[in-house]
Amino acid sequence: MNQTAVIAIHGGAGTILRTLMDPDAEQRYHASLRDILAAGQSILAGGGSALDAVSEAVRLLEDNPLFNAGRGAVFTADGTHELDAAIMDGSTLEAGAICCVTRLRNPILVARRVLEASDHVMFTGAGAQAFAVAQGFELVDPAYFHTDARHKQWLLARGEQRVMLDHDGATLADGETEPTPHEPIDPNKKFGTVGAVALDQRGHLAAATSTGGVTNKQAGRVGDTPLIGAGCYADDATCAVSTTGSGEMFMRMVAAYDVAAQMAYRGVSLEEAAADVVMKRLPRINGRGGLIAVDARGNVTLPFNTDGMYRGFVRVGVAPVTAIYR
């Protein structure tokens, strides 16, 4: 049995507004990260699979309106919500993904069902929702995903006619001339994705990623989150990776797979491979964000090239570690 069982999670990366720090908001983020890590830790401690641990961690992140996935997802240019998710099993290289869904409460659970019950890897839009219904999932009213904070953020982005990367502030809304204290990472300059990676006691790896996209994005746009190899990847031979950042750049770099590939073909460590992708390769094309990764020996790395990233990890039998800033 592998005694290095571990789970790591992220809740997005972006620009920190240190001058506007709200200590209460900061503590809410830390508490949420700790609670979600504890749930994953409990699964691993009980002999549960890495796949089970990342599924549950990302489900909890989707249900938490502090994060841009599931409830609390950002708004598209059309004032709607479009959700994407992917999951991968490192022991079999099986994967499941869905994108552009509008009525699925927990996209990650449907992505897992794609992995387990379909010959396909990815479903989109109406087809993904039809698959979900056929598998017994209930549809929710799109209003379920609405939060006032995200709506305010969308009105600001729409007024400025720009796309916002979610933890980069919901700040200058309602005619305010100065940002108001809010999240530790500026929601208008934040890359809003959530994810989890885990190594279980049997030595198997898994990764899962979910997102509500970017504020004011064109309807139908899909980022890196549901793309295997870009936003999510797992292989027992190397590592499990979940990314968060400027999705188009992570897609162009096939960022998650690049970490595993460097380990396999260059023979470098997890930490070196992840640092090369995040700190060297992505910045060459103005790629901003970060990733979380764990390897087959239980090493964990959480690099990012922005001011901050909501993140944490926990091993079986040890207290969780959470962080926001560098």
C-alpha cells in the first residue's frame, strides 16, 4: 500500500489586490479550501480511489459560490452560463469531458459518467445534457448558477466591452470610482477554474478540472478546462495535472500533457517539468495562470506565474496546507 496518498486542489489564479484585502473574505477562502481538502483526505484515508477523491473535491468546489464553477459561474456575453469539465484516470488513461452545458448542477459528475459509461470522451451542449438525463442526472434551472457578485462583475465587463479573466476584480461596478474590498484575488483579473489531482494508496493517479469560463466570453467559446492534455491530464507512469489560466494559451501549449511528457521524455522531476511549463514556456506566448500536479511518488507542486492562486494540498494523516499568495 502506498503511504504517500495525497490530494491537491486549486480554485483559480490571478491578480491580488493587497491594498484592498478583506480579511474575512480571505478566511472564507482558506476555510473552504481546508474543508474540501479534508473531504478528499477522508476518501483517500479510507482506501478510496484517486478518481473518487478528485470527483468529490471538484464537486464541492462547484457547489461553493466563491469559485467560478457550477453555482457562482461567470456570465457569457449573452448573460448565460456555460460550464465545462473533464476528468481522467491515470491507471487506465480513460477520460470523460463535457462542455458548453447550461443546466447541469455538477458538470464534473457528468464528465465522470462519460468516462465510465460511454465509448466517447467528450460531449458538448445539448448532447451532453441529453447524455446526462439518460444517465439519471437531473437538470437545474439556469438561475441556479446565478450569484449577485458574478452578475455585477458581468455588467462591469459588458460596460467596458471586454472579456474578464475571473480572479483578475468585481470592483468598479455601480459607478464606484475605487474598488471595494472583496476577494483576495481580484475577480475581474482571475482565471476562474477549479481542479483537483490525487494519488491514492494503491499508487493510482487522477485529475479533474471544472470551470464556468471567462466573464463576458462569446457564447460557445470553450477553453482548456475540458480538453484532455490542455486543462486536465493523468497517467500513473508520470503525473496528474489540473490547470487554471488563460485557456487559449494553455490549449496552444497542451500544458497539462507537456508536464507529463517532459517527465517521460526528458527524465526530469515533476517540479522541474511543471516549472518549465508555467514559468518559461507559457509566458513566451503571454500565458498566465498556474497548475497543480502530483506524481506517482506523491510529490506535489503548485506553480503559478500570476500574483496568486487559491490552492492547497493534504496527505493522509497530516493537517492540510492552504495558500493564496506567493
